[in-house]
Amino acid sequence: MRYCVVALWVVLVGIASVACDGGGSAGSEDEVAAPAEITETAEPAEDAFEATGGPCGNLPDLTGRVYRVTDFIATAPTEGINPTWKKWTETYDLVMMFRILDHDPVAGHLDAVVACGGADLTLGDDGEPVVTGLHFSLVPTPVSFKLEGCDLTIITPLDIHLNTPWVSGEIPIQGVTGTGLLSEDGAEISRLDLSGHLGEATTAKICIGLEGLGTVNLHWFFRVAGICPDMDTDDDGALDAYHFLGWIRAVDETPLFDDALVPIETKVPECVPDEVPCL
């Protein structure tokens, strides 16, 4: 069974290697070089979504459909996680889904829920994994969209909780807003651009394991990469969060979905907090 990572992001890790064990420190700058090719600015991608409008007259009733995220691209605070996310998505280690609860085309409204989940896999005749089922692993978060033609807009900011066996705990991307586009046949969410934030205090308590890199503390990774908080979310004059920008694509995989709620068990050892200030 493979599960979701949505360290959604985490906007996480590109190239770093340090053990995050129960008795050691969170990382040593003397032993591990700072990750390369880190994007430090929270600028949207050049190909950011532009609403198309249009009648979208062939859009069917989407009530009950389940869309699985097949592309999850972070542009801030770092693009370094994207190659890992791509691999995890392809192997169903990263499973994030939107489930449509109600579609009202007259009112131009979609009610849905979103959460990370897991995939049940078996080997096919060719030896390759075959997905036999999809299910949520976290209690899903409600999300409502304004629907104009095929154009989507998140009505109320929400928190998306990312989880996977390869992180030590849930990673919440908070205050998420976004705009996007449905395909006219309803077969996919062609693109949904997202903007939110990740609290610095949360990153200090989260460790993530990456193939070939070992287990690293997320806050430590950001520090050695020179990425510091750039948002003041509580208006106290102190920067306390990292701006998250990214976009997703999701395809209709409704026949594979079931209502089981199967919790994720972490495979990451105890995480030592990193409380060193980011300078």
C-alpha cells in the first residue's frame, strides 16, 4: 500500500542529507553543503493560470466524481521538491484527491472535499503495479468553488493537510486560495493555481525522508538553503511563515475510489525539532 506525501509539498527538499534521529542534532552545516538551485522568491511561475471564461456548455454533472492529483508543482518557497513529488505521484506514494459532493450549474457552485489518501496496488501480468482502489487517509477538508463556465475560484481560504509515510507528521498549507480551469468534458481539473503559507513553527517539528538523502528536518533544510520566512500571518511585525505558491492538475479516477478511511503510519524515525533562528 502506497500513501500520500503532500508534503503537498512540501515545497520541500531538493538536495540535502542529514540524519534526523532521536538523539542527535537537526543538522550540521559543516557536514552538509547547502542545497543547490533553490528558488528564494515567491514569484508565480511564468505560465501561471489565466482564466479563459467561455460558456463551457458541455460540462456534465460532476456530483460524486473523484479527481486524483497527477501533477503537483511548487514554485515557492522552493522548486527543489518537484522531482521527488513527480516520482511519488507516478508510484502512488503521493495521493491527493478532490471529491465533488455537489455541483449546481445554475448557481455556478461546486462543493467538494480534499485530502491525502492511499492507493491499493497489485502487480499486473507485466510485473508493473496496478491500482485497484483509492481511499482517503485523513479526514477530508471542505472546499467550495465558484464556477463560471469552466473557470474555478476557491471561495473561502482553506487548509490543506499533507501527509505520507515519509514525513513525521501532517504538514498544513494554510490559508489556501486559488483559481483554475476544468476541462469542458469534466474529465480533469486542467490546472488549479494555489497560494497559501506554511508556518515556520510547524516546519521546525517536521522531518521528511527522501530517497538518497536520508531524513532531514524541514526547518533546518530551509535555513541552510538560505530560505527564511517572508510572511507575517498574525500582524505582530514578525515574519512567521513561508509563502507557498504552486499549481496542480488532477484527473477523474472515480471508479477507483472507495469510502474507507485508512490512516497513514509514518516510516520516519522520531524527529528532533530545529529551533535555531533563520538569519
